[in-house]
Amino acid sequence: MADQKRLFLLDAYALIFRGYYAFIKNPRINSKGLDTSAILGFTNSLLDVIKRERPDHLAVCFDKGGSKDRVEIFKEYKANRDATPEGIKTAVPYIYQILEAMNIPAVVKEGFEADDIIGTLAKKAEKEGFKTFMVTPDKDFAQLVSDNIFMYRPMFGGGYETWGVEEIKAKFEIEDPLQVIDFLGMKGDALTTSLAFLVWAIKPLKNYSPNTEVWKTFWQIPMSSKGR
């Protein structure tokens, strides 16, 4: 559809962390001693997306209070994650002020992560005829990609790459973006303390469609929380 409206949803903390660490060797400190690295990095990313893409609609999605549902299901969820740097904590209120001044919606809901918000909004927007671009480097979002939902990933060195269905299939060597759910669940993530399968089990399973007996059988194999 040539006149299809485009919605860009930014993963706030993913871009804030990325901006902060981009200046980690040369932090941006203002005259009052405030570390503005995260503020500058995030704002640069925001303005870059607006300038490059001129979206019809745009919103920035934040985490707040972590994911209550995930913690209830798995107590060790993100137990290995380091504490948020002070430079990021102090930056967030200023970023909210910048968004308010630019009249850009900041979407946040207590007990939910930006992943949940972006996924929900993207799926709702798809039903209403929008083409949605999820601005994030987080590979977890690949499971949401469809004909009208894309990942818009910042690249090292500048610029962005767009991941659609075909790109997801090629990069993960799978047949359907929905397989990303099982693939990443089996691969594991040290930061989120998710359960992990042995690496040798992953590549063969990518050849099978989701919800087949092969996948179901593997999910029944007992695992420890340490991924062994």
C-alpha cells in the first residue's frame, strides 16, 4: 500500500544504554558536572530516525518496574544483570523532558517492559493498517516481525538496517519468525538468566517448524537454571 502510514516505536532503554556506552571512553560532562552521555546519545538516535525516515507517527516506549509476570514465572529473571549506571539513572528524567518538549509520546506502564508495550502496539497497529518499525538492537523483537512489522536496527558505526521476514529467516536460519521464540529460549541469555540448551542442539532444530513434535520433545528435557 503506497499510502500506508508508518509508525516508529523506539525502545527507550536499549537506545539510552547504547548512547551511554558510545561515549564510555570519553564521557560528555557539562559545566555542572552532569554526565550527559546518555542524554546526548539517545537524542542523537531520536533525531537521526526522524531525519532519515520522517515517520507519520512516533512514540518512545519505556520499562517501568520490570516485568512482574516474568519474575513470577521465573524468580531468577535478569538476576545476573548489572546495576544501572548512575549516568543513565540521572539522564532519564531529562530525556522525558526532551520528549515532552518535542511533543513525542512516552509510553510506559507499571510492571511491563518496553518489549511488551512495543509488541502490543505493533500488533494493534498492524490490524489497523499501519506499517510498524521497531527501533531497537534487541534481537528478541525478531519474533514479532511480519509483513507489516519490521525491526529497524541501529548499526555500529552509524546507520540502520531494516529486518523484515526474509532477513529474519536468513539471519536465524529458520523458516518463520515465530521460531525465534524457541530458538532464543533454547540458546539462553546470561543477562536474563534464561534456561539454555546445549549449543549442538540448536542448529538441527532450526530446520523444523514451530510446534512440531521435535520441538515439543526437546522442551520436555529437564534443565537446570544454570543451563546445564
